[in-house]
Amino acid sequence: MTGEEMLRSRGLRVTRPRLAVLEVLAAGGHLEVDEILRRVRRRLDSVSTQAVYDVLGALSRAGLSRRIEPAGGPARYEARAGDNHHHVVCRSCGEIEDVDCAHGAAPCLDPDNAGGFEVDEAEVTFWGLCPNCQQRRSADQ
């Protein structure tokens, strides 16, 4: 599905900034707003920081992107949305990787007592050291 089709399917207007942000996110990764802005500015003559924030908010609300906020770090955005996957974060360098649903189907985890809430999603963050940081640690020892 093209970016235009994705936007229209969610009832969003097709704009150059929205298409550019979709392209940046589709390239992969868990990107901070500053990095998204740099990449979008390579595609467009000019775009404001606020416009990129507005686009990211609209895409997230429409389910075309996902905002994650690892503890102690800035918000990041990714194209993979709607499948209730989780993340593993490196404590040293901050690298983030996707982890598929721990129990196969959303919401992946069911709390024993949800206090009357109807749970439809679980957000789990695993923490550890990425392979590169493990190698650096081993080399330093």
C-alpha cells in the first residue's frame, strides 16, 4: 500500500510532510523526533519542527505509527504499529529492538486483577545490553 493509500484509508489528508514522515518511518528503526526531522528535511525544501510533531501525532492516533517512551529516554517513533509487540532496550547505548508478543496474541499479558479495566494492550520493555555493548564490556575487562 502506498503512503497516499495508507493516509486515505485512515481518513487523513495527503500532504507532503505526512508522506515524508511515513517514508522515514518505513525505512525502519525507533527514531527520535530530531532524527525524523533531519531525514524529512532532506526530502522537503522546508518543514517546521512543529509540523513534524503534528504529523507524528496524527499518524500515531490513526494507527500508522507507534510512539514509545523508554524510561529515562526521549520519545521515539516507529512504523510497526497495531500488533502489540514489545521492545528490548540497551542500558548502555539506548539501542532498541522489537520483541514479538510474549504470549502470541494481544494483549500478550492478562493481569490477575485489572481493577475493572478492559485490557486491550500490554506494553513491556525488556532491558539489557546489546551485542555491541557486550563486546565492548568484554574487551574492557
